[in-house]
Amino acid sequence: MHMEKMFTAADFDTEVLGSDKPVLVDFFATWCGPCKMMAPAVEKLAEEYEGRAVIGKLDVEESMDIAGRYGVMNVPTLILFKDGRAVERKVGLQSASDLRKLLDSVL
């Protein structure tokens, strides 16, 4: 069961910037090996943090304008949003424990 959301350019401002909870966005691409390797960790965290934080993915190929807005040059890039702004960013493959620390820092 997939708990993580799929964000698009159409719903990004509402779902991410307008969220009353912290939002972790995994900027990924379907052809990206490290993105695929990290996907299970992102899914697991989405379950763990359900109700406390929103965790989702954004395909940079489909939403280049959003990726550009946040200067995403490499995938995977994870950006943590709180109260409508980007507060933390991690580039490259991250472990579940690294992502947990990141989320816990804003909860």
C-alpha cells in the first residue's frame, strides 16, 4: 500500500506550500537508479509519519517548473517544507534514519 503522495505542478502549491504539517518532497526521475533504491525508505516513512507529516514524490520530468523553482539540479533531491517554505534540503541517496532525523527536526 502506497502512503506517499505523488505531487504535481497542479497541486504543489496547495498540497505542499499550503500544508499545516511539514512536507518532505522527494524530487525524483523514473530513470534514476538511486531514486529507485531510496523509494522503499520514502514509502516506509510515509507510513510511519502518517498524521504528523506529509511525505511525497515529485517527478522532475513532469514538473520541471517546480524543480526549477527550487533549483533541483540532481536527483534524488529531498526538500523539507514547513509553513510554506523550504527549510532543509538533502541531495543524493539518503537512508531512512537520515530522513527520520530530518523530519524529527521540525516535528
